[in-house]
Amino acid sequence: MESATTTDLFGFVHRAGTERSRARILAELSRLIGDRLSAHRVTVYALEDEGLVPLVSEYSSGETDVPQFATFRGTRVLAKSKLAARLRAGADVLLIDNPPDVLPARIVDALGIQPFLVAALRSDSQFLGALVVEGDFGDLTAQQDEIRTLAAVVALTLQTSLTSERARERARETEALLEVGAVLTESTSVTEVLAAVARNSARICGFERCSILTTDETGQLVPVMSQFADGHIESELWERFRVTRHDLPAAQQVIESGEPAIFSEPEAHPELIPSRWVKPFGIRSMLLVPLIAWEERFGVLVLDHRERHTIGPDRIRIAKAVAAQGAAAIGISRLLEREGQSRKRAEETSLNLRAREAQQAAVASISQLALTAPNLTHLMDRAVRVLATILDVACVKVLALQPNDDSFLLTAGVGWDEGLVGTTVIETGVGSQAGYTLSAFAPVIVEDLATETRFAGPDLLTNHEIVSGVSVVIGGRDKPYGVLGVHTTIPRKFTPEDVDFLQSMANVLASAVERDRGENAVLESEERLQAILDSASDAIISMDENLRIVLFNQHACDTFGYTPEEALGQSLNMLLPESAREHHTSHVKGFANEESTQRRMDDRAELSGRRKDGDEFPVEITISKTERHGQTIFTAIVRDVTERSVAQALVRESEERHRSLFERSPIAIWEQDFSAVGMWLDGLRTSGITDLRSYLRAHPDKVEHGVTLIDVLSVNPAGIALIGAKSLDQLLEPTSEESQIAGIRESFITQFATIWESSDRVQFELVTQTVSGAQLDCEFHFVASRTDDGIDLSRVIVALADITERKAAEEQLKNLVRSKDELIASVSHEIRTPLTAILGSAELLNNPEAGLTDKDRAELLEVLTNESADVANIVEDLIIAAKADIEKLHVMRVPVDLRAQAAQSLEGWGPQTRQQIHLSDDTAHCIADPARVRQIIRNLVSNAIRYGGDSIRVGFGKRGSVGLVYLADDGQGVPSQDVERIFENYQRGSQAPGLTAALGLGLGLSRHLARVMDGDVTYRREGNETFFELALPLAISDS
């Protein structure tokens, strides 16, 4: 048997929903899995009341050992083991090398159990059973991931089969109720109705026979009907039963209580069920249901079986419902005068049911279109046409609320005069039905617009002679989109069901609007993010907990010489000299354990950076951290301080050069004499002051005194310009504004404390004001020379660096983090979109009242299959991308036939798509991982379908020592400026209409996978064709 494709596997899921033999389907699937895995035996267990019970057990060879399977099933081998408890507790996969360690040795020997892997079968977190694969332990170990995937298919098949069985059971129950109801409605014969009640009660509840006993005028129970489940009557048995005139206390008890009673062993209750009711008829189990209608008790329904029989609460409920029909039949004579009215109500109910089915189908159709429509206009136009048809109304409108919220625009509609749609504007005030609906934010029903007192009819309605109508709000997350309304030109009373249908359609449109807004917001956020990164004046680098680079802005590229592709995913050590790496790693780990989320400026570390060409240069780093989904993200703002370091070195070389640099320095520098301050502080120490900071904060006048002792020797032009002064004299003028004094008082306390603590430098951030009063964010540096005698306070350098731009960059960084959160939300949305389609299709298929045709079911199954494949592809890409990010991605290196892998990859596409693709007959044999090769080809094909032309061809070739797979299409190609960007993760272009949105992982992930396999994926444009080429090392035989 050939290896099963995804289509083959999901074919069993389809069959499980349409065929009745669950055992046969699971047996064939088990043999297919056994053949695919070269397994000894594959067994499927299902969870039943008594635990895990084997459903099928198949050898891959196809042979069947019926006696052995009966033994297998009878031992309950897995249900009694600890493995079952571990699986139910949440275990995913259990690999057993020596079966006797977990199972009784006698059972292992008797059944020939080999080493096995047991995988839990779950659906929506519900434990359904287990898949057990026996075989070679080494093979099972290597096949764990594949077995997990196959277990998911088995679980889906089992769940689909169970769902289908429940649906068929409900259909049988509904059929029974409808049959009884039909007989009750159409026939005036009580006998016919009771026969239908007896027959269907026995059939639905699983009993052999149903008898009906009614109470006569004396209260005595009288048998009136007895039928078997298949509808036949045994005359002799009926005659014996009919002439029975003995009390049945159990029946009297059921009639009085009004509740059914189950007797699984009736002979054990002779006080309730005398033996004369049991032995003559061989009864071994009974169910008694009271016949009650209109609060009147007419008798009892007796269901019996000649075998022990159990019954669940659902079937008891159905039995009560059927019994109620029988009770109604018994009292039919009292209701004959109402027969015509009852028949009329039944007909109306039938019509209403058909109308509701049509409405549900319409909602489902529009919901599906909302996932594939190229734009909102197309969806709105289709929705109004469907509403007009289903509700049989003259006019339908969609009014979109305009940005200023003071008017609506008629954006879609039917029944209005030509030219009005797209041009008619209606005010939002409560004077119109639409405005009143928006204000009330609830459905508004109008029976006669001419007599309406809540609002006046706008010209749009009065000009079209509208009489009745309903309008509802089309909601939105932040604000409503608008109003959806239907109108008639004749009087009409809209039912609550009509209003619910209209609201459901409005909800579908609201979801489509939010989806459209979300997609636009993502595009805008990506553009804002790129603008923030490009405008940052410092290098901004973000790392994960392992110090792997996850963000590298343009200024970082300019500073270090690396492209984003070269830096992302690499260790931060590549940007540091070897001598500083260990210290920096320790520094970051220490910061990670601190409570603070950001280093203050005086905590900055001065380090050296290392460019791509090996050049080392001084840098200044500010580091912060944030928590995202349980992981710590570090962000460093790196500034190249080469020029500042050189300037400081030159200052120390000579006074003359110092003065020259002092005057020319772009950094604001003050040269000050703190000698008098030092003597003042010595006096305070002598007077007994021990805590200088507390003392100065408590005596602000002392701070001001200390400031007067500072002798400003010089201020360079940059300092004058930074403060916004016209001259040095203006700069040195004292200020009397308390706001300015209070703002800088703490900075002088810090400077005085630095001298007090015998430190020669201090650095901190300072918020002050310019001469004009503008706020100025600065980095304050206080530096004094240290001599053999101590600190020289006669020449203190005070430097102010304007960090306003850097503060802005930090704010931009916060926006960047928010943008990343939005990206995560986009990924969730793209997965949720196909899942929504899957759920909607499954619910329709599972609804026996949906009235679906075979064609409808086929289309829904195709949607289910395609959307499931989309989800699988998205999840696979995300998993591989995540493994690549954490360097956990491992590939095989075996000889592969490139054309065979391409053909296998194309089998996952629908027939229509495959017709669009031409596959060359050439091939090449390379050394690579087959699964990863198929994944790359799948992504390249998906990219061509989304962004390429109508004609796609796949070819193969060789170039030197490499084999080639190329995909060519006749599309527009990629703009030259985007050629490298398309290979970045989460980069997307404009896609083909009607396709699910992509995550932007395909090309970047494909290139990464190719390079891991010592190959590459490249792009080129030749003539009118676009080429994406996968290159891999040739196998020796092809070299």
C-alpha cells in the first residue's frame, strides 16, 4: 500500500460522517496507519462507561484474528492498567519498551503484545480513547511526532463518527415523534395513534414490545394496545395480555407520581409487579411511563424486553414525549371540535420551520461569504439581496455611519430608485427611524410609518411609500458601523423570528467590518513601527532571555555594520569584544533579577562595541526589561560615544587642547570651582551633621547658600546654546522662579553629596528648563580630578547632554512593544479565521434540520478539508519558525527525489489549483530532509498562488554540485526595493482575492530551512516571469 496522503487520511473523517459502520472505517484506517508506520499491530480504544474498550485491532498485513480480538476485548487490558489513568490525567504519548512492566505477563504472552506507543485521542480537550501502535521500539521512538499527527486524525474520525451516530439517533427520535404527531394530526382513529405510539416507543427506547394500559371508569387498568418494535402483533400473546384483569401497583404508582419507573429486574419487585404480569410473557426488564395530557392522567405505557435491558435519561425523555402523544390521542374525543384549528396550527408550524431553515441557511451562506469576499461592498450587496428574498420585502438598506457621526450614507440596498445607493445621506438624529435605532441601540419595529409617533419618516422612506419595517444596529468594537433595515410597501407584522434573523445578519456584517478594520489596523501599525525604527537616533536592540537578538533597527545597522538578516536570532555577544562578553552577560543577568524595569542614567555601564569589520569602539548603554507572556525581553539603547571619549582624552592631554575642545565641543560643559563648597561641607561635618542629603532636604536655604559658593569659571558655547541664553551673562543671571529652583535643587544636593562622600564623579538625569521656560531633558555629568592629595575641587567639569531625542526614542520603543502585541493578535486572528469556517461548516453538517442537499454537504466538507489543511499549514509554519528561533530545528540528510517530493506536496492542493500548475518531467536527486523539502515547495507554491500570475510551472535542474527546484509564474514580480524584505519573517504582500490571509512566514522560513540543509532559496526576474529557486546539494549519484 502506498503511503497515505493527508487527503487519504481526511477521507476517513469524511466517511465517518456519512457511513454507518464505525468499526469498518476505523479498521481500514488502522490498517492504513500500520502500513504507513510498518507497525506490527494497531489498536483503537474508545472511552465507554466501563473504561477504555478496544474497538478494532488490525495487523498491517490485513489479517484478522477474530478469536484473539474477542480475548483482547474481554481482558479490558488497557482499561485495568495504570496507563489509562495517566492518559485521562493529561498524558499525551506513552512509549513502552517492555510491555510486562505495565501489563500482566500472561496477557502479554497470550496476545503477543510487542513494544508499543499509546497516544491519547482527544477532541477539543475531551478524552475520547487511545491509539496503540505495536512494533519495533526504535521505529516507534523515531515516529512519535507522526503518530501524534495520526492520532489526531483517528480522534477526529472517532469524534465525527460519534457525532454522526448521535445525529442519526436524534433523526430516528425526531422521525418517531413526527410520525406520531402526523398520525395524531391526520387521523381521527385513536387506535391508529396508539399503534404508532406503541411501535415507536418500543423502537426508539430499544425494547421489544410496548403495551398501553388505560384506566376505565372504575380506575381499573385495561390493556388496549400491544405491539412489537417492528410493528407486528402476536395474536395469541395479545389475547392472553388483553384478558389480564389484575392490579399492577407499579403502574398505579407511576400514574400517581407522574414520573417514569425503570425495573431492570421486575421479578425482584413482586409487591409492585405481580408475577402474573411477568412470567407468562417472559419479561426480564420493564419501563413504565405515565400517559398524561392536559394535566389529566389516562393510563400507563409499559415497555418490556425478554432480556436484561438498560436505558438512559435521553430515551426516557423521548418515551415521555411519545407517551404524551398517546395520552393526547386517548383524549382526542374531547378535542374533536378543535381538530381543524390544531391542523391549521400544525401547518403554520411547518411553514415557520421551513422559513427558519431558510433563514439559518441564509445566515450560514453570508457567514461563509464574509470569510472569502474580496471586499465589504461585495458582501453588503449580497446580504441585502438575500434579505429581500428571504423576508419577502420591497426594500433593504445598509446605512453606514459617517466619520463625524452626524449622518448615514446609503452604502448598499435593493428596491430603491436608481442612483440613490452610494449618494443618499440621512441625518443621525432621532427624527429618522435609523437615527432612533442607533440611539436606542435595539431593534425598532414599525407597523405603520404614517401613524408613527417616535420619529418621522425621512424622504428616502416616504418617497418610496414605505409602510412597515424593521431596523437593527450593525455593531462594532469601538463604535457602531451603521444600521441595517428592511421595509415593505404594504402593512406587515414582523415576527420575533424575523427580527432575530435580521439581527443575526447584522451581526455577521459587524464581524466582517471588524475583520476589515483589524486588517487595515495591522497594516497601519506595521508602517508606524517601521517609521519609528527608522527615525530613532540611537541604536535600538532587543534580546530575549537567552540574549538572542529579536529587534535590530536601522541605526543599529549603521552603527555595527550588520544587516537585520545577519543580526536577528544571533547572540548579542557578536556586538561585543571578547574581553567584555562575560562581564556583560553577568551584568544583564543581575539586572534581570532586580525589581526595577530600567537602569537609571547613573547606572549606565560604559562598554566597548564591536563592529562587523572587527573595529572596537566605546558605547553607552541604557537597558530596560519587559515581561511578555512569561518571557523577559531586554531592550538596549546604544549610543556610539567614540567622539566624546576622544574629546575627554584630549582634554586630559593639555590645557590648551582642553580649552580648544572645550570651546568647540558640541556637548554643553561648565568649568566650575567647588573649593569654597568643600570647605563649607567640612564645616557641616565638624558641626555633627552625618546625613547630608536629609539635612539639605530639610533646609533648602542651606542648599541655596551652597549654590552661591560655586564659582563658574567658564561655560562653552554649547552650554549657552543648550540653555537657550544669548550670552554667558544671561546664563549666569540668578532665577527667582520657585519651579526652576525646586527642579534643580535636588541636582545640587546630589553634587554636594558626591563631594561629601569623597567621590570624583556622578551621573544622573535632570529635567530642567531653558531660559525661555521650555522643558529640557538632560544627562548630567559631574567630574573632578583625583590627585595624590585627594579630589581637586578647583577644576570641576559639569557636562549636560540633551537626551530629549533619546527619551522620544524610548517612547517609540514602548509603541514598538505594543505593535508586537498587535502582531501576536494578528497570528491568533489568522488561525481563528479558518477555525471559524470549520466550526460553522461542522455545525451545519451536524444540524439535521438544516435541509442541506448532497451538493451542499459536499461543498461544506470541501470547506472543512481545505480550512483544516490551512490550519495545519499555519501551525506547522509557526512550529518550525519557533524551533528555528530557539535553535531546536533538526533536519534529516538523506537522498531525495526532488520531483517526487514536489508531486507529493502538490497533492495537498485542490484539483482546481493543481490544474493551474505545470510539473516538469525532469528531476534531480539531492541530500536533504524530505519533509522540509515538501514544506519549502508548499510555501513557494502558496506564495505563487497568492501573489503570482495565473500560470505556474515547477521545474528541476542541476548547476554544478547543486540540484535545483524552481517555481516560475507570469505575475508582476517583486519590486526591487522589496527583494530582500520578502525573505524576512512576517512580511506580506498584496494577495489574491478570496484567499485566507498569510502570516508572512513562508519565504523567510523556506530560506532558513534551505540554509539549514546547506542550500538556499533565491529570487530573480527573467523576462516576464518570476523565479523562486531552491538549491540543495546533489546526491553522489547525481554529482
